[in-house]
Amino acid sequence: MGFFDKVKGMLEDFKRETRRKEEDKLPHENVPLRYKEVPDWLDSVSKPFLEDVNAHLSEVMESLESERLQLEKDISGLASAKIEELRDKRMERAVVNNRKALLSRLNMFCNTARFPKDTGVTESSDSLYSVKKQMNSLMSDTAKNFYFVSSGIPSHSEDVKKELFEMSKIIDSAIKYLEPLKGKIKSIDDSCRIIEEIDSLFQKKKETNDSILSGNKKLKELTGSEKILEKKLKDIEKGSDIKALNDMNERHEKITSEINAVRSRIVQAVSPVNRALRKYSRVAQLGGKDEDHLLELYIEDPVAAVRMDDGMKLFGKIIGDVEMHVSRGSITLKDKLKAKTIGAISRLRKDNELSDLKEKLLSLDRKEKALRAKIESDKTMKEKGELERKRAKLSSDIVSAQSDVSEKERSIGSMDQDLKSRMKTLEGKLSGVGNYKVKIVVSAVTK
């Protein structure tokens, strides 16, 4: 970079800084905006500023790229330069070794340092700060290398140093230019990011509202279908055929109640000997798996056992064996329980209570089965059952649809709060773009 170019650059920097300070002194301008106006407004106020900064940074990048190319030439010269003859051979070896290490670090710096143009203000400034950090590390890490190399190759090492310092000065000048602008640049970047987030939220809110409308339409259709089913069920209840069906249902309920009563009596009859049956099952030898299974049923499910026991023959054998074992003491029970068990066995054998209960249970089972078949085959019953199944399905669908709509309505409220918060943040960021006090009108939140 020539002398006059440097002077021209310094004058341009001075003009920019003077203009910036004058702008900062201007009173803040109140700017009310509807949200849909924000992107265009931001573009109009930031574009001249960003173009100015980008133009300056492009010049800086061009200068740095030019200096980098010159640095590569100087590095090449240093690599091929002949080492001056030194009296101290150890120093000469030190120059050789340190040149090798220095060249490695310098080439690495040239290969990684990049000065892109026209990539945007943020990318360019990030690149400058990154190269400055690399350069500081390079100068610090190679100070000893330069010391030794300058002893044997003074001219070429000085050329490299000079080029590095020149690049450092250009970067320092650019950073000095950028520092007071960082806040404004960040405000612009943040504003663009928040606008994207708000646009995304508006889109999500629109999709959710569309889904709510669709859900409410579905709910209306479902409730309409439910009302039609309710009317059909009421018509059936008022019809002449329902009386006969209701009579059958009442008889079925009565028989079911009687079955339950008999089942309870069977359980109550067997319950007093349950403990003895459990102990007997450990020593019983009934002769087959079916008999062993039936004994287990008398212990765990007496009603099922009574239904399966043909002529109550096995129960008669089991009770006889249990009575014998209890009397002989081979099945041990406490005195009170022993007396209670023997008394219960005696009643069961004497009164044939279980046989009578079995007969009654089987008779009721047959009546219940016949009546249930008649009810299930009844045309009115079939129609009513089908309508009730459809109504149950509709009720489940309605509850699910209502839950879905309610959840989406709650999410709309959450989105509105999020939008309000982001709008407030955006106002602050937009106000940081210049001498503005931006106010986004509230109605804009419902874009």
C-alpha cells in the first residue's frame, strides 16, 4: 500500500467517524410501525450504512490479500536465501533449525488466513478478528525463531517481519473502525434474526388457527351425528317392540341375580373346609390329572368345580378322605378349626347341599343362556346395540376432538405471549440501528 493510498484511507476513516458522531448527536426520531412495514423500514435505514461499511471492509480485504501475496513471496525468499557464514557453528545450526520451524508456522498462517470480499459485514468482521488472533499467536510463538533466523538471514527475515507488521497495522486500523459500529451491526443482525423468528411464529399460528377451524368443523359434524343417533335411540325406546325387549331384559337380570346368589351359597358352603382341602391336596392320591385339577378348583374356584364335577362323585370322595385324615390327625388343624371343619363336612354329606345347589345353578344357566340368545337375536335389540356402539364411538371421538382443539387454543395463547415478547425485543433492536425510537403498533401482532 503506497503512501498516498494510506493518506486517502485515513481521510476516509476520519470522514466516516465524524459523520457517525454527528448522527449520534441527533435527537431520537419516534417511528411507529406496523409489523408488516418493519422489514422494508429496516432495509431502508440499514442498507446505506451496511453498504458503506462493506465497501470499506472490501478495500481492507483487498489490501490484506495483496499484503498476503507479498508475504508469500518474502517467505519464499527467506526459504531459498543462503545463510551467512557464522563463526559459531552452533549458532549456524540454530539458524537452520529455527528457519525450518519459522517457515512451517508462516506457511500455515498463509494457508489458513483468509480475507473474503463481498461476504457481508458480519462475516468480514469475524474474519478480521479471527486473523488478528492468529497473527498475535504467530508473532508470540515465533519471536525466538525470528531472533535466531535474523542472525543468519537478516535481510529476508526483516522483509517477512515488515510484511507481518504491515498486515497487523491494516487489521488494527480496520478493527478500530469496526469497534464503535459493532453495536449497530449486531442490532441489525439481531433484528433480521428476530424478524425471521416472528415470521415463523406467525406462520405456525396461522397453521394452528386453520387446524382449530378444521377441528371445530369436525366437532360440529360429530355432534350432529350424535344427535341423530340419540333421536333414533329415543324412537326405539318409544316404539311398541321395546316393551317385549325390556321384559326379557328384566327377566334376564333376575335370572343373573339368582345365579349370583347360588354362586355365593356354593362358596359359603365350601369355605369352612377350604383350609383342610389345601392340606389334603399335598397328600391326596386321586389317580389322574383331571381329578387333581378338579381338587385345585374346589380350593380356588368352588363354583367352577361344582359345574364340572359329574354327579358330585369326586367331591364325595374328597370329603370322605378329608374327614378320615382330620379324624386320624394326619391333617393337623387347631382344635376349634378341627371341630368346625368336621361339623361342616358332616352337614355337606348329610344335606346334599352342594348337589342341590348344582342342580339349581345348572337349571338357571340353561334359562339364562336361552334367554340371552333370544335377546341377542331380537331385531330391536340388535338395532339398539348397534346404535349404542356407534354412540359410544362418537362420544369418544368428540372427547378426543375437543381435547385437540382445546390444546391448540392454549398453544395460540402461548404463541401470542411469545410474539408480544419478541416484538418488544425487536423494538429495542430496531431502535439500536440508529437515532430512532421504534414502536410496533399492537394490532400488528395479529398479522
